[in-house]
Amino acid sequence: MTTLVKHKRVNYSELFYDLVFVFAISKVTALIHHLHNGILTWNSLLDFFMSVLLLINAWMIQTVYTNRYGKNSLFNMLIMFINMGLLLFISNLIKDDWQQYFHYVCWAIGTLTLTLFFQYLVEFFKKSTDNVHRESIKGFLWITGLRSLEIYLAALLPIFIGLLMMTVSMSFLLNPETNLLFATSFFYIGIGLFQAAVLANGPYNKHYLRYSKSYYCVQATLYLAALILSLIFASNPIIVVSITTILALAIAIHSIYFYMTQTKKHSTPYWELF
């Protein structure tokens, strides 16, 4: 029996979207235009391959959606125009000094992936979608959802979450109805997220300000010591806050000492008061 293959009509908006994707990928080649001592560095090659892989992967996921479920609806056109703007934004940020715009790149790529997630999510809950297609869509929901989360985490989202958790837990510590062990644990999880996000961005500092293993060890030791002491004295919020204050001062002193020592070694500081 002959199977009838239905051909999907290609819209001009889809063709223009593909053209924007091609433009964005072509802009990525700027990462390998600059030679260092006559050769390309491994970092430049890695940045180039990862950027191309990321963009082509997003393009393929979008293409699968467009070919299978895409319609010239207002929702899809709105998503497409948003993604075009994001792609143009990303293409102008990905260049040899892209590390300076790392957080903006992460937010843009994360939002681009999130729009793909919403497209598949809407299709998943449509009444016209059968169970076979729903099973296929589940895989794309996992891929786009997890990737959005990971990229947002890379964009310092833990700092904002950590700050929110610290702010909320401070009110918990003053509430007599709160389980103080829970409040203290919640408080230190927020501090840990904040500090982990700060330390995780160490590799993007200037070369002489990149943290050493000993720096990470000292920071982790200070945090763990304060955490253990705070859990022991969790029944007394005043002691917990005092321990946390000492922790913050110790971390600040250690960070300032590291910065001043490294700056004196590798550059000429201008620290005169007048």
C-alpha cells in the first residue's frame, strides 16, 4: 500500500530565521581570526568549536520543531522574532574577548533555549498531539529544560538565589515558630551557593588573579568551620549570626589579602589615599 507523504510548505519567516542562524554561525569565525605568536591557541579553537556546536544544536532542535509541528501562528512567529533578536545579540558578543560579556552570552543563550522549551511544551499539551508525538516531545523538553537551567546557573543565577535564601533565612532566625536547625541550614545553603558561584568564576579573572588551589581550600575550610559551629549552636540565633559575621569578615580579609599580594607582584598598584 502506498503511503502518502505530506509536504510542509516553507514560510518566508522560517527561511529568514535560517538566514539569521547562518549569519550568527558565520560571526563565530571571529574567534579563530586572531593568531597568537603565529598560531591559533587551544583556547581559541575550543571556544570556536563549542560556540558552533551550541548554535548548530539549537538550530537543529528548532528545525525539528518547525518541520514536525511548526505553523505560521502568532505564537510561533513571536517566538521566532524573539529568537532572531537573541541570535543577532549573541553573534555580536561572541568574539575574541567574549569572556568580558560571559554573563550576557549565558543569559541570551539560556533564553534562546528556554523559548524552544516553551514551543515544545505548548505542542505537548495540545489536544491534537497524539501519544507517539508526546513521547518524542518529552525528550526535547528534557534537553531544552536542563540546558536552560545549566546555562542560567553559569550566568551567576546561584548568586541571586543565594542572596534571596540568605535574606529570607534572616527573617526565619527571628521567628520563634521556626525550626532553628532548618533556618540555619537554609541560611548556610544560601551562603554556600553565593560563595560557590563567586569562586566558580575565578578562571575568568585576570591571569594573576585566578584563584589557586590553596585559595579554594582556605575558603572551603572557613565555610565548613562556620557551618559546623552554627549547626552546633543553632538553638541560639545570636551566636549563629555572630559566627556568620566572623565568617564574612574572614572571607573578605582573605580575598583582599590575595588581591593585594597578587597585584603587587604583577602590576603597579595606585592605592594612594590622596
